[in-house]
Amino acid sequence: MPLLEHIGELRKRIIYILIVLVLGLAGGLFCAKPLFEYLVAAAPADNIELNTFSPWDAIGLYMKFAFVVSFVVVIPFTMLQLWLFVRPGLHEKEQKATLRYVPAALVMLVAGIAFGYYVVFPMAYSFTENMTETLGLKQTYGAAQYFSFLFNIVLPLAVLFELPLVILFLTQLGILNPGFLKKFRRFAWFLMVLIGTVITPPDVISDLLVAVPLIVLYELSIMLSAAAYRKRLAKQREWEREWENEAPSGAAGSGS
């Protein structure tokens, strides 16, 4: 396919993703109230009184919840569009193997959201509560601020849980290899620790509870990348042998 056709195909895939993003936002507006009521009824929000400090807070909350719903929908759809974009350059077996990333992306996304909401967020909330009590302050919760705090923790972790799939997918396409990932390991570890420090309370235990799973995800990505890379090299050697075996017979046929 010529370069301009590649660009046109990529443009089409991006347009599809944007359309699904907009549709997800529209659908998210209908899901916003039930999702809001579920989260408000769950701990720790069930023990606090949420307030609004601006006439725009309710509208902002609706948009935040709509974005979260659209985010959950558009991530696996983006993986599907990426697979459709690279599919013409893949063999039949590779097409079937890489198609599995689409449902896997949704599973890892949900796992990241669950980890952020049930593990990291309670720690961060408990720390802020303890600091408020230590300073003798009375906490008045704004609904917009509370859910911004929640989403700023959960959504980045949900994205980071896609890391093994993205690395494995790029390895199978020949864009990444385990050697590069190993050289990048120090910077990656530093980045994971930095993320754990930023989105959690400033204590060592909380930082480690987030940073360690992220580092484990990166190391798992290296292992998956190495396995995929070995398979890719084996397939390439097999294709080369088949081509070498076919080349003499083809040359003999042309000579006769």
C-alpha cells in the first residue's frame, strides 16, 4: 500500500475512534446518574456529605462520569482499530493471535480500575482524613473535588495496566524488542516509582503498594516481549528456509 493510502487508512481509523468517543460521551450522560448513585452509596462516600460550591458542579460531574464511561468503551475499541490498521501486513496466524488483544484490553482496563478504586483510593482517602484530623480541621467535601480526586487516581492506573498488552502487541509487530526494554528498565522503574509517589499519600508503604505492582507489570511485559520475540524470530527463520527451498526449484523450472 502506498504511503498516502496508509495515511488515509490511519485517518479513517482515528475518525472511527473519535466517533465512538463522542457516542460514548453521549451514552455516558445516561449512565452518569446510576454510576454516581452507586459510588455515593459505597464507602467511603456513604459516610460523608457531598456539597456543591458552584452552579456548574453538577454539570461538571455529569461530564466527568460521561468521560469515564466513554474512556472504558474507547480503549478496547482503539485496540480493535489498531489491529484493523496493521492486519493487512500480518499473516493469518498473526491476525488471529493479535485479535485476542481486543478483549484482553478490556479485561486489563477493568483490572486497573478495580486496583485503583479498591486498593489505592482507600489508602489515599484515609491519609487525607488523618491529616485533616491531625490539623484539627473540619472537612467539607465538594462533590466535584471528591470525584476529581477519585478519577485522578483510578484512570491513570487503568491506563498503566494496559502496558503489558501494548508492549506485547508492539513486539509481535517488530517495533519493540526485549533488549530495548531491558535497557529502558532503569528509567521505567524510576517512572513507576514516580507515578506511585504522585498518586498516593506521601508515605513509603502507600508508595510501594502502587509502585511495586507497576514494576511487576513492566517486568511481566519484558517476559512476554521476550517470548513473543523468540516466536517471531523462529517464524522468520522458517519463512527464510521455505524461501530458500522454493528458490532453487523456481530457478530450475525457469531454466528448463
